[in-house]
Amino acid sequence: MSNVAQNLKKVLADLPEGVRLVAVSKFHPVEMLREAYDAGQRIFGESHVQELMQKVEQMPKDVEWHFIGHLQTNKVKYLAPFISMIHAVDTVKLLREVNKQAERCGRVIDVLLELHIAEEETKYGFSPDACRQFLESGEWRELHHVCIRGLMMMASFVDDREQIRGEMQLAADLFDELKQKYFADEPSFSERSWGMSHDYPIAIETGATLVRVGTAIFGERVY
Ligand SMILES: *Cc1c(COP(=O)(O)O)cnc(C)c1O
């Protein structure tokens, strides 16, 4: 068995039922994606549009591509025809653009709202209050070509596991609050995307439904 297949198997063994794995393959060659594919993995996460477009060409058609990085509005049009989920919708402007491009393609695109909870200032996303305000505004109800499936976040990149847990729990609590207030009748609002190679076990404990794992499967990235 290849390294990739072995690593994949190990990560999958850690995931309880109901938690899906996004194999984060950014910066890794398509040969490695193929190894994961051959071992049964179908959901792949990428964070650069051009790189993703090249890989789409070379991979089988039944791959579910998730875009997990920061997305510029002017690049949405490239993803709209095929993307399965956009994890990091961090502005209303981006959500409107995804809606517009999805409409052009006759699709409804699944998206997650990205929360900014981590202490790092550079991270993108809605603050919890901005997220509440946005949903309260109701504009999203008019955007019929996007489906808000849930929330996404990245915890601070620290060793302090209690801090990581605290940030993820905050996201989980906000999810419950928003679910009750705006999506009680919509089973589609069900996804919690958090957890990476170093913190996905904590993510599982705090209710993640999608974990985004790269290094633990494919090894260190060479930039
Ligand atoms: C790169 C990346 C990951 C995966 O990180 P690893 O530490 O390699 O598991 C997860 N989520 C996002 C948004 C990323 O950009």
C-alpha cells in the first residue's frame, strides 16, 4: 500500500460516522491525489483556482471538489460550473457573486459561511456578530442559487489545545444558535467544517461534520 493510502486509512479510522473527510491536496502533485482516489477518497480540497483547474482536467469525473481557500470574486466564474462546495464564503459580496455565477450555470452551489474566531488578524471571515447580522438581514433568502449548508472556521495555529477547543466550541455554539433561529426547517443547514491535521481530533469532539486534512495524508507541502 502506498504511503498516501496508508495515511488516508489512518485518518479515516479516526472519523466517526457522520464525519466526512476533505483530503486537502493543495500543492501536491496529481499522482498523489490519484493514490488517494484509488484508495477510495472522493472529496478533495484545494485553495488555489488555477491549480484546481489543472487538477480537475487530470482527475476522474466523479471527484467532489471543495474549494477551501480565500476566493476572489473575479474567480468565482471558473469554479461555478463544477464546484461541489465553497467552504470559505467570507463576505456578502462573494456570496452574491457565487449566486450570480451559479445562476448562469443553472446550478445551486453549496456554500459555508467562514467564521473569524481565531486570534490571528490575517484570517478572513465573518465575526460571530457580523454573521448574525448578515443572517438577520434576510438578503440570503433571495439568493436562490446558493445553499448555505453551514459554517467553516480555522482555529488559531497554537499548541494550546484548550484554546483550540474553546474556539471550535464557540463555532459549534454559534451553529446551534443560527440553526435554531434561521434554519430550523432546513435540514440542509447541517455542516460544520473545522479541524486540520493537527487538530481534527478536537474538531470531532466539538461536532465537526467535515474535517479538512492535508499534511497527515499527503505529507509536508513543498511551496
Ligand atoms: C491547507 C488547509 C488545510 C489543511 O491543513 P493541514 O495542516 O495540511 O491538514 C485545511 N483548511 C484550510 C482552509 C487550508 O488552507
